[in-house]
Amino acid sequence: MATETKMSNGDVKKGGKSAEETMSMSELLEKFKSELESAGQDDNAEFNALRLCSQDPYPGDAEKAEEEEAWLQEHSYTDPAWMMERERDPTAAAMEAEVAQVLRDTGSHEKALEHFTLALELDPGVLDYWALRAQANFTMKNYREAFRDCISVHKDIRPVAMWKIGGRVLSSLGQYVLSEVWLRRASRLTEGNDYEALLLFQQTRIHRFYDPLTEGTSVQVRFTKYGRAVFCSEDVEEGQELFRDTPVISAQTDDSARAHPACSHCAVSLLTAEDYFGLDTFRKMNKAQKAIIKKAWPKVTSYPCPHCKREKYCSLECRTHAWRQHHCHLCPSINPPAAKLYDFCAKGTTQEKGMWNSMFSPMIMARIWANILTRVKELGVKGEPTKDDWARAKEPYRRFLGFGVSGFVKQIPKMLKIMQAIFQNTEIKYKIDELEFERRYYQVACNVQSFGPPCVTWHEFVAEFHRTSRPGENHRRVAQEMRGEPKDVTFGGLYALQSSLNHSCDKNVDVMDGMVDGKPGVVIRAKQGIKKGGELYTTYIDTSMQRPQRRAWLYRAYHFWCECERCKFEGDDCSICTQCEKKAPKDEPFSVCSRCHRAWYCTPKCQKVAWKAGHKKICKAWPST
Ligand SMILES: C[S@@+](CC[C@H](N)C(=O)[O-])C[C@H]1O[C@@H](n2cnc3c(N)ncnc32)[C@H](O)[C@@H]1O
């Protein structure tokens, strides 16, 4: 039993110390402020859900914590004058506390609260009573009272449970930075071994960063054992739009860039009739045919970078944005080593062992580093940027967690050298060592989403051409020269919200190309009806593959072993019973499920058991590989 006494101001006095020696909330805050300032600011924390998600504060958190503290003061959450003075009676107090716990366990929270209060009035020195009543108040959503209970116990003796309750109260009040301070303390006191404290911390962080992004949508981001995950916040129907998202940074993939010109900043198609028909064909057409095409093809004006001419934009606005965001560091006319990057992207990447693929090009990594440099500059840094300046500049990329088997950088040493040369030649130098390269590579690889404009200039042309088509030689000739759809515009982008979607081999949402505020982005739609609270899953790979191939791909590219519903109820091959894992006798393979051809059973009984257990939910005629 503790030997503290409650002071009239609500603080708890420890041993013989005076009330003046107990720390007030603002003093406590001062202490945390210095902790916040000195904590490491690692934007590259590796991904392994709870254990690997950093609790590092964000730059500027100390000031935000001060604002939140002022808010708390203003809303009297620290009002101390509230307890009845009674004569001490520890025995009676213990009885009251016992009654309170029984009442609480049977759901009579209001009554329980009365008895916790009595227990405290009879013996305010027992820390557990404070924690129990704080919890009861929190359950009743009496946040003011719950918080007051928490701060009534001096922080030096405040039990972990109270740090957690305080953190939850602050989170419920939307005071996320202070909540993180309290929950960080709970984690530190338990040396990172309190799972609940770690989880509460990450949940608070998710509220802080994702609630603004999901406002007005039918989804919510939460923290799970797989890290961020997106859930339905209401029942949704098949086909319903769930949310739209725009990329934080993007770049066209190399293959697409060679085949289909697009605005390098916003991905709008810049394909002209000459690009599509080919200059030779176009020149050979007669005047009337050219006029038909000209009339039907939408007007395409492109604005190249005036310095290097290697980038094209759909508007001056896009050109200015791109310049500010990254091109000012990457334009080869200003930074000559960047020419090698452009040459590499223009040449094609097949010889690079699949490191750059249909989803992303090295350009997106270069743009991330360049954008970080821009952000450092925008901070108005004089001289060498400090660790805090870098942390601030890297902030938008901190949320994209990436984790993979190391060693990729060894396979593409050429690209590391190109990047190092570029970023050693910038006004503020950015050190790209192997670790930075590798981590950034995984960050992009694990989070990148391909996208493009849902409608390109060619679609508009075809629609207009058919609308205005007349019988006759000239229209016939133009139609003859049309060689089907041009190659897609494909960009790889990092999306703040969309990248929170986890994978399932049986997805329940579709990520589709769509316009967001007039620019290409992604639209996420329900593929089927989903109940409130259901997790949303996309798919990261070609799911027509068999389970062993799917798992191998996911492990190699995303570093996780898939345990989705489909993987749970499919097998690897005919030599093992998918249900009971019995081995088949040599030359007597087990029978396959006749519908999905992805599960094998030793007996009809095993098949029935598996069907009921969950195979029926995922059994369908999958396209074969
Ligand atoms: C695009 S992120 C998805 C959001 C992720 N949970 C996060 O917190 O950043 C991809 C990463 O999420 C994790 N992940 C996604 N789906 C998963 C699954 N079905 N099982 C385990 N981990 C998964 C993997 O670590 C993967 O590299």
C-alpha cells in the first residue's frame, strides 16, 4: 500500500515532500519538452508493426504539446478542488473499493464510480483507487474527471495504468501530442514490454495523422498487427466509392514514358495525333484526312522545361509545381550528373534485373530526395541543416513504412552511384549511402501504387471521330491507320491513405484510376458489400498464381508471409492434405477441389470439414496461370 497523501490542490504528496515539490502538469510538460527535443528522429524506422513502429516525436511536437496543455487549462481539465474531506478509514475504503469493482464488473458503472469515490475519500493514499476511478470515469466518458484523477497522482509515482488511461483520455479529447507523451512514458516505464501501451501509442498516432484524411469518407485507419490498416466505418455496398487519394510524389514508369507522353507532374496525357499515327504516316495523309484528325484530336499544349527540355508539362502551373517540388535539383542543365539518370530512364531497364518495373522507376526515388532538399530550403535554413531540419523535411515520407530483405543495392550499384553524384552536386548536399538507398528503395517498393489518367487524348479522339464520322474515302483511310489503343500512361505514386491498405489474395476493394480534383489519382471502390468494421484489402500481386508462388512473391517483395483467408484454406500441392496435412502415399496424389483446383484432400470427410471451416468463403473458379 502506498503512503502518499492527497493535497488540497489535488496533487499527491509523496513521503515528507511539500506540495511545491510535486510537479504540476506544466512542469511535467517542460520535462517532456526537453525529452521531445533530444529524442532521435528516425524517419527510417524499419517495419515490423508494433515493435518496429517508432515512438519518436515529430519535429515541432514540443510546441504542439504546449498548445494542447493551454487547451487543457482553458477547459479546466486540471481543476483540483473536488474531493470531500473525510476521516481516514483504510478498512472501510478497501470494502468500498471491492464493492465498486463488483459493480463495475456487472456493468453498473455509475454506481461503481460512487463507491470508488467513497474509497478514495476514506483513503486517498492508495494509488490503485485513483487508477480504478480514473478508468471508471474514462469508461463513462467523464474525460475531465478521468484526467483529473490521473494528474492527482504525482508523476514520479504514477502507475503505468494511469499513464495509459491519461493517454487514452487525451487521445479521446483530440490532444494527440500530449497523449503520445503519456503513452510514451507508459512504454518507457515498461521498457517496451507492455503491448497495450505500444498499441495505444500507435493508435493515437494513427488518429493524429489519418483522421484528417478520412474525414467525410466511409473508412477509418487503425493500427493492427500488420501496422496501418483501413476499415469500413459504416456498412458499404458493392461498387460504392470508399475514398479518393492523390499522390504525395509520383513519376512515370520508364516503359510508359517512352510510349506515351504525359505531364510529368500530374500524369495527364499529352499524346498528340503525330505521336499516335507516327510522323511518317501523318505526313503521307492528304489535307482532308489531316483535317479530320485535327478536328477530332483534342488540343494538346505541352510546356517543356525551358532548361533541359527533358520534362513536359500540361500547364505552366504544373511546370512551376514540379520545378519547386523537385526539378530544380534534378534538371540536368542545372545539375549535370542528373543527365545520367534521365539517360538511364530513357534507355529502358530490362537489363536491371527487374529492379525497376511496371510500378516504379528510379526517378521517383530521385524526386523524393529532391523534394526533401526543397523542404529543407523552404525552412530557410542558414548554413548546414541540423538533424531537426532534416527530420522536418522528411516528415511527409515518414508515414510510408518499408521493410525488406537487404541486399538489393548490391544488384544495382550503378544507380547508387548515379544518385550519389546527383545529390553531391546540389546546393545542400544529401548523403545517399547504401543504407539510405536501400531503405528508400523498400519504402517505395512496399508502398508504390501504379496509376494513370482514366481517359487519355486518344479516347477523346476516338469518341469524337466516331461521332463525326461520315462515309467516304478520307474517314475510311483515317480509320484504317488507327492501330488500337496506345500504351497506357503509367505512373508510380506514393499515396498517404491508399498505401494503408493491406494485402489479401482475395481482395474486397478495387483500386482504380480516377480523377481527383481534376488530376489523375486513385479511387477505391468496394468490390462487394462490406460490413462496418470490416477491413479493406487490396491485392499486391497477380492472384491467379498458386499459393506457393503467391507467398514467395509477397515474401520477396513485401517481406511478409501471407496468412490471408484464401491462403489459409488453399493448399500447396497434391502431396499434402490441405485440411489435416497428411502426406499422400507415393504415386497416389490426393484429389483436388473440383471448383477452385487450389486445395487437396485425403478423404471426402476432410474436404467437408475444410469447406465448413472456411474453404467455402474463398472457393471460386480462379483463372489458371
Ligand atoms: C503498403 S503497406 C500496407 C500498410 C502497412 N500495414 C503499413 O502500416 O504501412 C505494405 C506492408 O504492409 C504489411 N502487410 C500488408 N498486407 C499484409 C498481410 N496480409 N499480412 C502481413 N503483412 C501485411 C507488409 O509489411 C507490407 O510490406
